[in-house]
Amino acid sequence: MAGQPQLWDHPPAKRAFARLVASAITVPGPEVARLGAAARAAGAYVVIGVHELGGGTIYASLLYFGPDGALLGVHRKLLPTYQERLLWGQGDGSGLIVLDTPLGQLGGLLCWEHWMPLARQALHERGETLHVAAWPWIHEMHQVASRSYAFEGRAFVLAAGTVLRKRDLPDDLELLRAIPGEPDDFLQRGGSAIIGPDGAYLAGPVWEEETIVYAEVDPARAVEERLTLDVAGHYSRPDVFQFRVNRGG
């Protein structure tokens, strides 16, 4: 309406953005060291989403840690989605990484990157067999994207969704007053799941519950499923299509 401030000129929104910047982590930094220590204590590969501060810009990022606690890689979301572009910077091709691990070829994407055909293909081309799909929460269409990724890439997909109630937000967040509902109402409903390379669920999805989703996977199944579909191999038609990724920073 005429006379009303736009979102980018709304003081509570500006203050919320400043708070988001202040809470973002730097790479390397003390929070990264703590995450690495947790990965080392668990003896596990860890892939986790963060707000990363680089210069004066924040990015939606995935951090990859090895079981020795080392930071193995960083992926910044290539293109923030819709209104996210007010908040986050753009990543680049250097973050389209697939790690060679004893458990398989490990990669990941953030949210609507799963609707970007060429971003998916960049990871398929590197032989990915284990894929982390990080979402705010995994409603029906995000489940579709996660299962489609598994089927297309012949990879196991570990889809991670957030469980968040209104009461989980800071009480002093001014924008909280604009969010309708009661304190116990869900803002993010989870939906975490593990999906096989044929697109079928191996575990989950789990809704409105904070839990750990487990499944036993056999990496050989990813190879078996490529008998019928291998979008980076016998189903790629390199005589018709050429694919190139600019992996520069």
C-alpha cells in the first residue's frame, strides 16, 4: 500500500538482517573448530548447513568434515531462491565438490539447487553415490525432488529437514510478532528421510519429531542401478551433448 515501507526499508527487517550477519560463522573460525572436534569425537563424516560470513556477505553453505575433524570442503548455494536474494550472496563452481571417501563418493546440494538440472549433473558427472540434500523442511515437492535426485543420479540421498516451532525463535526477535499462530505451532515440520538409488525410501520420512534417521546402505547398489540408467555414462550421449563446469572461484 502507498506510504508503507517496503521490506528492504523496514527497520525490524534491517535489524533482523544485522542479527543474522552477527550470528553467521567464518571459515575458518571457532565454530568450525568446534564442529570439527565433534566430527572427530564421533569418528564420522559430517555435512552441515550454516550461515557463512565472507567479507560483508553471508552465504547459505554446506561444510564437509572428515572423521579426523578436518574441514574437507565448503559449498555455497549457487543461487539464493526468490526473496533469499535479499540476504545471501551467490556461490560458484568451486563448491560443486564430491569427496572420495571409503564409504563412497560424497556430495550435497542446498534446497532448490535440487531443481537446477546442471547443478545436479555436475555432481552426477563425478560419480556421486552418497548425496546430502539439505532443506528447510521437506514438504511434498521437496520429497519429490529428493527422490528424483536419487533415481536420476543412482545415489543414496540423505535428505535432512528442520523441525522448528514458533517457540524456538528468540523471544526478542521483532519479526516474531508478524508470524501467526501459537508458540507450539510448527514452522518447519522436518520430513528427514534416507532414499535408495532406485528412489524408494529406506527410512522415513519423519515428521514433527526431532530424531536421528538410520539406514544400512550398500554402495554396490548404486552401481547395480546404473545398469538401466547412468546419466553420466551410457545414458549421457556425449556425441550429442557436451557438459562443462567452471570450477573457478
